[in-house]
Amino acid sequence: MDYTAPHNSPRTWFLTSSLSPLCIRLIRLLLAHGDHVVACLPPAEVEDDERSAEFRELINECKSDRKDRDGWKDRIRGIRCDGRAMGQCGAAIAEAVQVFGRIDILLCCKFEALIGTVEELSATPSTRNLARDQFETIFFSQVNFIKAALPQFRAQHTGHIIVLTSIGGHIGTPCMPMYTAATWALEGYCDSLAYEIAPFNIKVTIVQPNKEIQSLTNKIIFAPQLACYESAEASQVPTMREMLANVLNANPDTALDEAEEGGEEEVQQRYPQLPAAAYEKLVMETVHALTAIGGHENPPSRHIVGFEGAVAVKEKLKTVTEELEDFVEASLAVDIFESELKAEARQGKSNLGMESGMGGMSS
């Protein structure tokens, strides 16, 4: 008989990357709930002492004699795993099943932000490699984990894949073209996947917090800025490059190096270091959303976290709808045969125009 754990009963979570401040807080909440957690540790991150410090503190908590941490050490398993290697992903899934018997929720949460315009990311061989690396990190590594988990989910005849992206999956962002492209690719992949695996009772949910939540809790990589864009941005509102740089420069430990006069600017990368209270305020809304959705009997296909993100996406969809209506005649002109649908589309545009006109008369 197939078994699906009730939403409020202990579940087994598999996190594809577990060292971000968001994931650390999520793991604490899951262990407090009684869940099991498989925490994948990307080698490049776990070898960075500052990046992995908070996770090591968590493990020490799990091993402590604190009564409120009783049993935690038996319900968490850390696995060193590079998601870019399919073999390592398969081995990690197998180890998780061997230790805990099953996987209920696969949380794809690996992220990094590459900052640079299209031209800046095309300027040199090193920046072109950064663009490819962004796809390896955000898209291919998570696809590898999904492919590795699918046979287990099919065998169980149940499973929930949650992909943590951002509203960048709906809205393009200047200075983040490769991040946006990789995010859209992952979301498009999951939209198609959801139809394929629905017959096996496997659910897919895309969770989209604001871009700042993912950017400020993971690695940020800055490509050298071209002078033409630096001068063009000077008179406009702050860009993502400037906003993220300002956050990093506020902490002496993460401040960006200034290029020497006459010298060439180099690629720079940093992990933001915010006060603990700032991280709590930044990520906990997303953490609670993940715990509420994970393993739900009827989860949403998409969930936008936060009021600001929801408003931004609604505005984007409104713009798309308005443009569709404005150019409906051009869309219909390529149809060979007249149809009732074509007439309805024209009538819909006509009604929309009348409503707009009446609205203008009443104002």
C-alpha cells in the first residue's frame, strides 16, 4: 500500500544546499517540528570557514545536552555533495533513503547572484565563464538532484519537489540577466515536469520570495563594470549592482576592493554578512512559507512570498495582458480561418475599449 505522510506528521526533507542563513533557520524549524533533514553541503561552501560557521553551530546544538534539542542529532544527516556532478546527487539520494527510509520533500535551494550587464558578462573569457557557471549553479545542479530523486518518488508513489527561486522568475532585472535566464529556465523545466509526474502523485511547487532574500543570503559575484554603463547609471535610480555593493561595503569584512587607478577591475565575490536580527527579519517569512507548503496534500504550483513581490508580479501580468489586447488584431491576422474564438477576441478588445472610455468620462 502506498503511504503518504499527513502534512503535520514528521516528514523527511532533502535540501540541495544547506549553508545559507535561510536554510539554517529552516532546518532548526524542521527539527523542532520532529522532521528528518538531509542537508547537502556544497564542497566549495563547506570549506569556507565563515560560510559554514553557522551550520557548525547548528550541529553543535544538535549534539548538546539541551532538552529542547533532544533527538536532533539523530534526525539530521549532512552529506558533502556537489550538485553539478550527477553521480554525487544519486549517491546522496541513496544515502538519504538508506538512513531515513524515504524522502518526502526535495527542496531545491542552491543559489548565487551574478551581477553584470549583458555586455559586461561578454567582455572577457573569464566573464563568459561566469555566465556559464551561473547556469550550472542555478539550473543544471538542481535538475541533477530532481532527476536523481524521481525514481525514489515514483517507487513511493508520492513526493513533493519545491523549487526556491525568486520573483526574478517573473520579472527581468537590470544587471542580472544570467541570473534571470537561469531562473526562468529552471521554472520552465519544472512547469513541464509537473505534468509528466502528476500521474505518480508527485507534486511540484515553485516558491518565489523577493530577489533580495536570495541575493543577501548567498554568494554575490560582481563582473567588472564597463565605463559606459557606469556613467549611464549615475543619473538614474540605484541599480542592483549599487544596492548590493552598498550592503557589502557597510561591513568592513565584506567591503569590495576598489580598482587601483589605471588598473583593471577584477571579478569579485562575497558572501554577505548581516546581523542575526537582520537575517531573522529578512528570511523568516519565506521559512514559514516553506514549512507550511512542504508536504501539503494539495500544494500550490506557485507561491509568491510577501506583499511587495505579489504586487510586482501582478503589475507585470497586467502589462502583459494590456499589450496582448493592444495587439490582438496583429495576433489574429495570421489565422487562416475565421472562427468564433477570433470573433470573441475582437469583441473582448472592443469591450475593454468601451470600459476604458466610460472610465475616462466618469473621471
